[in-house]
Amino acid sequence: MSLTERLREDADSIWKKIFEHPFVIELYDGTLPLEKFKYYIIQDYNYLIEISRCFSIISSKSDFTIAKYALQMAYIDMTTEMDNYMKLLGELGLDFKDVVKIEPAPTNFAYMNFLIRICSLGSPIEGLVALLPCFWTYKEIAEYNKGRLVHNTNAIYKSWANTYLSSEYENLVNMLKNIIDASSYTGYDNLKRIFILASKYEYMFWEMAYTMEKWKI
């Protein structure tokens, strides 16, 4: 069993809850209230920016192989991903100038700080393991719920979901897994702790979006 397969197995109970979270189910069914999806997309902006920072940090202290991959991911995040994000904002009737002014919700803020901390203070592999659940869960969410898209009449939701069923996205996830699996990192328990925490934050991000979490004060 590979390193990423072990991590995936140990996080299985959390991931199953993610696959069946009400936000995810309603999104793939096409019944999710649009205001909740808009909230999610607005919060996702700050997260995308932080992901690009994380990959840049990892690259700065890595060997050539990992540095090259991390820079590619940072570039994709700030170009292709951001272009798609801007297009989606337009389809939702949202103005980017307004989006950037919105403060991250408490859970989003905590998740981003967790990622920055691991990527800054940990090894390159620890940083990649912290980022892996975000990319990998989206792929498995799509595979688990793709049958729901058959009766989904919301074109925006279907288009968003199909991104994660594409061969391009699968290749991206596999590349990240392969780099982690090829590492000579020892100390599985620490990687497991990081992976489990990141998986919990992924669940909490969906919960945050579903409840449209706000600061209490």
C-alpha cells in the first residue's frame, strides 16, 4: 500500500461524511439555494490565494522535482483557476471588486492559517500532504455523486461539478499523490495527523458554506 493510500484509508470515516454533506448532496442534485453557493464561491477566493502562497512556500525550500511541481501548481492556481473563477463570478452576478472586500469566515481563516503554518514550518512533503485532501476529496466527491448530475437542471452547478470529473483534474490529483508517494519521508504518524486535520477542515469548510457562517462579533 502506498503512502497516500494509507492516508486515504485512515481518513475514510471523515471523507464519507464529506461525500454525504448536505451542501455537497444539494449541489449535485441542483437543489442547493443559490445564495449558499455564492457564499461558498466568495469564500473560495481567499482560499485560492492562500493555496498559491502555500505552493510558493513549498517551492522555495524544495529540491528541483518538488519545486518544479509546486511552481506549476501555483501558476495554474493564479492563471487557469483564477480565470475560471472570474468567469463563474460573472455567471453568478458577482463583482470581483466586492468579493475581495469580504473577510474570510472563521473556519476559512483557521483552515488557511493551518495550511500556511504547515507549509512554512514543516517539510515540503508535510506541506503537500496538508494540501492533498483539498484536491483529492473534490475528485472523489465528484465520482461519488456523479449520478446525481443526471437530473440536475442547474447549468452552473453541473458545469462546476464536471470540472472535477475531467481527465485533466484527475491527472493533477495523481501527480500530487505520486510526488508524495515517491518521497523518502519517514514518520508516518505525523503525516497522518496532518492529513486527518486537513480532512477535518475540508468537512468544516462545507459546513461553513452550508450554514453561511459569520463572525459573531
